[in-house]
Amino acid sequence: MSSASRKREYFHSFLLHFRPKMVPERTLRLSLTWGLGGTAMVLVFLLFGTGLMLKFVYEPTPGGAYDSILYLQDSVPFGQLLRNIHRWSANGLVLVAFLHFLRIFYTGAFTAPRHVNWMIGLLLFAAVLFSSFTGYLLPWDQIAYWAITISTSMLDYLPFVGTGIKQWILGGPEPGPATLLTFYAIHTAILPVLLLFALPFHFWRIRKANGLVIPRRPDEDPAERGALVEAMPHLFIREVTMAVVAVAAVLLVSMFFNAPLAEQANPGLSPNPTKAPWYFMGLQEMLMHFHPVFALLVIPVLLLAGLAIIPFVHYEAETSGVWFCSHKGRITALIAALVAVVVTVAGVLLDEFVFKDKLTGSAGMINKGLLPFAVILAGCAAFYLLMKKGFKANNNEAIQALFTLLATAFVVLTLIGIWFRGTGMQLMWAG
Ligand code: HEM
């Protein structure tokens, strides 16, 4: 065998760890993946590429950071475009990874043998969020400085350990040189390395699970895999098309919209309102209605634990590959989403204009903590029972409805925080 063909052989057997030679034709349908995982991967590549280039100019000190961004934008050829691509890819990645997570959930692609990948996915999502968050501070402008200040100061509300954790993260009582250096190191070294290891593992696990879930109608046999086709060219062509579309979309947005840059950070002058990055606005909004222990600890920890155990629940039906479990599942999910929109908006309005109790202290712990938390728990239990008894849903459909209820409520809170909070974080009509 010639050395060239041996190299080709090695290359192919290496690739086969991640992708098979043949794939079920049905998994190539756009209506299964919507290209979301692949788009997320393309965005990660764009971020790595542009991030590496940004490192040549960026200076991680409070004195130099802002100036280095100005220099990049004004004096480096295509510097502004480079920054735009990095910024919009990062925002896109948070959104696309979230949509990919929803697609995994609603196609039942989280049960064994895909449960490990579900857990790796949760880790990936956390890494994506924290990459975005740590990157947010780096321009050291007013938006960055105060978004990080408000996000980390939420920790102050946690009794006993909160302030300690905040100071540990910031390297002091407020964002300063140590914070910038720590965030820079986490953003440009620790999280990228984590992603570099976790992503190949994610892809290898798809291979170990014998490929993606096979999309099917509720009445089709789960064991029926359909015809196989060669990954090259069938899958490859689709991947390249999707990558081209994703890159073109990011380029277009980056050509027309500049990444925001406000005045240089001024620790003595906070903008009004001071908002966290958009993906943490749901948490900031929760903090306006619940005692901090519940808004930042009890509720998020319970939700995360719920997500982690989803694959290990015993399900009555095998629904992997079926969008929304069944026909009934579509209806119950839709009902859940509508209920969540109405109840969340009503809850926010009621809390804002009727129950104006204070949030902290022991009275707050009861009025804004235990009481509303008990109401929410009872509401979720009642909703679950309504699905089971009223709609005769099986536990797949009922759990899906509960997930939809909570996920929609979180999205609604996020949107309220982004668009409907103005000066002094007061509710206002448009944002
Ligand atoms: C940086 C973030 C992520 C990237 C780049 C990524 C990439 C991918 C790709 C390319 C696929 C195959 C094609 C597709 O399904 O679209 C995939 C499948 C999968 N992903 Fe992700 N993913 C990410 C985050 C997540 C998250 C947040 C979860 C869930 C918690 C997740 C769970 C899964 C699972 C279970 C599969 C197998 C799906 C199946 O068998 O049908 N991933 N991922």
C-alpha cells in the first residue's frame, strides 16, 4: 500500500469513530434535526477561529481592554467585522444550542442509549453559557461592566456563602483587574479546552448509540430503521449546505449590525436599568418576584436536577423518534405552553401591582419564598394530575407537558426581563 493510501486509510478509520459509513436515510430528514446540532458546531468553529484572531489584539487589563477593542475596530483591517462575527456567533450559539436541546427533548432522543449524551449535552450547554458570560466582560465597557456586576451581585442575596462565592469569582468585592484576568483565562483557555474534549465525546456517543433517533410516526414500529445510504455524499452534502447557510447568515448579520460597545467602564456610574446578559434575564426576573434563596438556589437547582433525571425516569411508552410523543402529546404540550404564558404573565402583573411585599428577611422568606414556592409546586402537581386523569395522558406525555410548562414560563420571564423592564427595572409597555 502506498504511503498516500495508508494515510487516507488512517484518516478514514479515525473519522469512523465519529461517523459511520452508512446512515439510515430517514435520519437525513431536515424535520428531524433542523440542522441545529451541526449549526451549533459551525458556530463553535467560527468562535474558535475569530477568538484566536482577537487574542492578537486584545489586552486583558482594565486600562488596555477597552482601548484594544477601539484599536481593533478602528485600525485593524476587518477588525470590526471580526468582532461582530465573534459576538453574533456567541449569541447565536446560546440560542441554537437551546433549540437543539428542545429538539432532543421533543423527539425523545434522551433515553438510553442516548442518556449519556443528554448529560454531556447539559455540560456543553453550561459551557456555552459560561463562555458567553465570561466573554461579555472582556470589552470592559459600561454594558459589560454593569451586566457582570448585576449578575454576580445576585449572589450577595444568598445567605452565608453568597458574598464569599461572589468575591471568589470576582477576585474582590467588585469587578476589577483580577476579574478581567480570571474571566479572560476561563474564556480563552479553560472553557475552550473543555469544549474541545466534550464535543468529540458528544459525537462519538452518537456513533455508540447507533446513530441518531429514527424519526417515525407514532404508529410506526420503533425497530424499523428503513433504508441505509452512504454517509458520503448524502450526509456530507447536507452538512456542507447547512454549514454554508450558517456561515452566510452570521456574515450577513455581522455586516449590517455592529457588536455593541458603550463608553469605557465607569465603576462609579451605573446605567439605569442595569440588566444581566439576555440569557440570564430569566433569573434576574425571578429575583424580582421570589426570595433570593428560592430564585437563585432552590428553583434552579430543582430544575437542573429534574433535567438530569429525565433520562432515568421509567416511561410507559417507547417514543424515541416521535415528535412530541404522540398526537395527544402535541395537544397537551400546546395546552401547557398556553397555560404557562397566561399564568406567568398574570403572576408577574399580580406580584408587581398587588403583592408588593419585601423580598428579603424572614418575612420575605415566607411571603416571597415558601408560600409562592408551595403554590408553584402544588400547581405543577395539579397540572400533572390534570394531564393524567383529565386528558388520559401516559407518563411520557404528562412529563413532556410539565417540561413544556416550566420551559415556557422561563422563556416568558426572560422575554419580560429583556423587553418589558425599563428605568428602575419598572414594568413598561415596550422595550
Ligand atoms: C455546543 C453545543 C452542542 C453541539 C455543538 C451539539 C452538536 C450535536 C450534533 C452535531 C448532533 C447530531 C445532529 C443533530 O442532532 O442536530 C447532536 C446530537 C445530540 N445532541 Fe447535541 N450538541 C450540543 C448541545 C447539546 C445539548 C445542550 C444537548 C441536550 C442536553 C444535546 C444532546 C444531544 C443528543 C442526545 C444527541 C443525539 C440525538 C439523536 O440521537 O437523535 N446536545 N449534537
